[in-house]
Amino acid sequence: MDLRHIRYAITIARAGSLRRAATILRIAQPTLSEQLKALEKEVGVEIFTRSSSGVRLTEAGEVFLAQATVAVDAFERAMLAARTEERTTRLGVADGLSDVVARLLSQIHHAGPRVAPMGTAEQIISIMDGAIQAGLGYAPGSLPRGVARMLVHRAPVRALLRRDHRLASQKRLSLAALAGEPLIMPESEAVAGARRFLEAFVRQRLHPRLGPAAATHDLAIAMVSEGAGYALCVRDGTPVPERLTFVPIAEEVPPIEVVLLWNRQADVHDLISAARHLARSG
């Protein structure tokens, strides 16, 4: 069934005559009459009765148009929703960055982007193929030509331990002291954390003891809380249970860097502006 024919019938019912409806629709009256006949033939009932004074809905026509109007309205809402979704910016967010993305979005004072959990490597691929327009992740080693980045947050690496751990009372911890303890890292952002942390040990000619892997940053915190080991991947300032504490590292370890990534061709000016504000505010 042609949706246009239903819209014509609705206009005819509201206008009360074919002539007035044709004027509103800006089509010839004979053409409108033919379209109405085609609709009535498809529905299988007479929708209007015709007279010299105009047209009136039949009982069957009233029932049909009552339901058809609801269907047309629903279709138009669906079209609007689809077009709105097409224009909506999609933002990938890596694990462990819920506080950073909350601060980023607080700088956008209208309908913000649609957020999707997504690792940094997946963000880069999705930005390239157009599935998302931007991402908030951990600083990658390199980027394709079409993807831009901006540093929005830098956090020094701290050891997260239980307060009752034998090393937790120290003001600074050496990597040598930590090397014998089980190190917990999330599997979700290996590139962002594991390599640089392990390289820091290697530079000191140390071989860290690897503990159980955690599927997410939240699980890493929970595992530290349960006494399974310590973590280096959790940013200082992230809310953690009272039983846990952050301790600075004595040696120089590259900081955890959070970046905004975006497609250079995408219209994401609001996100870029919000990221700049976040970077300035620290």
C-alpha cells in the first residue's frame, strides 16, 4: 500500500471535498480522484461517499482512517528518529574512563553523543569505517592518517594496594619491591597498560610477577580489594574502596594518558571544544 494514498485520504477527510484537498496537495483534482479510487480498491471498501456538496467518510472509512492516521504518525516519528540517529555523534569510551567521559560530557550543554563501551584499538577501526565519529581512550602508539587525537588527561602511575599490605605504609615504592608481588592488569586495554608497565620493570632489569588478569578495570580493583595482588592500571583519583590506597612509584614510569580520538572529516566540534576545556582544567 502506497503511504502517499493514505495521506491523500486524510487530507480529503479534513478538507471535506476533493477540490479543496487537491488545492492543498497541489495536484490536479482528477489525479486525486484516481488515487482515491486506487486506495479504495486496495482496501476493499468505499472510504468516502461523494455528493455535489463534497465528500463524507463512510463508517468503514472512519474506522480505516482512524487506524491509518495512527500508522502514518508512527511512520513519520520513525523517519524522524532515524534521521536524528543518523546525525547523532557516536563516541566510543574505553574501560576505566567513566569519570573522564562524565567530565567531558558535562561541558556539552545540549544533546550529547551516544556513548558505547569500546577499547581503544576498536575505536580506531570504528572511526576509520564510520561506525563512530570519536572515541575516548588510552594514548595509542600510532594512528592512521584520517584519525586525529588530543591529550585530555594525564595521570601518574601509582600502585594500588590494600591498606593492610606490608608495602602500603611506604611513602614511595620501588619497582624492585613490587616485582615480587602479583601484578593485576585488565585484559581490555593491554596496549595502554601492560606493555609500558612491563617495560618499566625491564629497564630496571626486573622480572615482575604476573598475577591473575582482570576482564575490566572495575574487576582489577575488586581483585586488589580481595588481596589477589596490586594494580598499576587504575588512575589515582578513581573511586576505590576505603580498604585500598594509592602509593607513588619511586622510578619514572610513563604516565597513563587519556586521549580524544576523532575522524578528521567528522563534525565533532563540540567534543573537541569540551576536550580542550578538560585538558586545560587538568
